[in-house]
Amino acid sequence: MICLKQRAERVALMLVLSAATALTVLPETRTARANGSVWLPSPFGSTPSESALTGGIALLRATGSQMIRVPRSEFSMGSTSAEIIDSTVLCEHEPLAATCDERSFADELSQHRVRLSAFFLDRREVSVAEYAACVRIGRCKALPYDRGARRFERARFPVTLVTWDEASTFCAARGARLPTEAEFERAARGPSGRRFPWGQLANDRLANHGRLGLDVTDDADGFAELAPVGSFIPGRTPDGFLDLAGNAAEWVRDRYATQYSDMSVTDPEGPDAANATSARGARW
């Protein structure tokens, strides 16, 4: 899960988690770093009603997730026919290669130009510990780890088993929202439009990738299932984002449609209900 905040180009912020709702504008922080990153304080326990839950005891909290600024930019979203073929060839090297065909990737068509306003995005995935803090103050719903998934309930793991609504609620509790699919793709591709966050070539050592096979685990990358957030530093984007490929899937704000429009767009929010399915988009 990743969250996002935005404001006008000259004074605004944007952050991203794996999902959100209405956008809240924050005052400009004085802790912006030279590389465009910024630390935002944790919002949990900061209101009078939330403080009352502690019985008046002051809580010492760590700083919130580090945000990285993506400047106003334009990029090519989606894939070309040649990239669809390349993806199919990569898929055919997996154990269940027989299930791979170009139709599996056809919803990445058509490639089109997208212009985006500047935003700040979470540098890494939201952790189990960060989501648990939201549960403790009563603003987020407890997750069903007790239904056979206790192995995923580790503080530094990315939070999983989260519905789109629950991810949106978490982001809103932080004064944020889920990123749109376009915002997520721009962050993952970097300013030069890479095919992968780390470059143009596939590399199974730069992300917690898994494989397409009958065995549900694959420890070739060092982790049989989930990896702690931020484990693959060499796989970061040019802007410094981590885990935007592999590990946990990330919710985005958009409704899901089977194909993109080929029109050039500015700050797209995805298809409306009349032109989309009932599902929400996710990126992995």
C-alpha cells in the first residue's frame, strides 16, 4: 500500500501509499531535503479526540514515512505492441509458460502521453507496524491475520490483506489518498520512462518477484514470500522509490478498465463508472 498528497506546483505536496480519497493540502514543511525527499510527521494521535484515547499520556512517535517529490512531468503511460511481445517472451521462461500469451498483457495498450502535476509519494510501501498504529487509535480496521496468515504479521513487512476501502481509509487518516494509476506508473518508470524501476532489462535480483508456477513460494531472490519494506535498495527508481515492482501489490485510485484511451491527458483519474468494470486497479 502507498499513499499520496498533492498541492500546487509552487507550494504543494503529494504522497503515495498503495491507495486514497479526497485530497488534503498540507502546509509546506521546512524539512525538505536537497534530493527532493521530505519527512512528514505521523498524523496518528495528534487530534484531541485521539489523544483522549491515551488517557492523557503523551506518546513519543517516530517520524512518518519519507516522501519523495516527483516534479511536474509528462511521460508515455502504457506499453507498445513491441513491449507486450517482450513481456510475453519473459513470461514464457516461467514454469507455467503455457499460460502466457499476448492477451495477458493487452490491458497495457494503448500507450499514450500523460501530463502530471508535481506530487510527493511515500518512498516505500506502508509497513504492518504503520498500519497497526492506525488500528490502535480506532481509525483503521483490524486485518484478518488470525485466519491463517500470522506469518505476514511482522512489523517491517508491507501491510497486506487490505481491501481497497481499507487502504483508502488508511491514506485518508494520514490526510492523503491513494495514487492514481498514472501517478504510480510515473513514479515506477522514473523521468526517462524505464521499463522497470531499475532500468530497461529484467533482473530477478532487484525485486521480490516470485514466479509463475505451481509452487506458491520462490526464494531465489532471498525471500520465499514477502520481504521487509525497502529490502531491495539496488532496485530503486532514479527518484529513489523502493518496491514499486514486486513484493506486495499496490492499490491505485482508479477503476479498472480493459484498455487505455489513446488520447493525451492531464492528471487523469481513470475511467468513469460507465466505462470501467466494478473492480479497482492494482499494480505489482
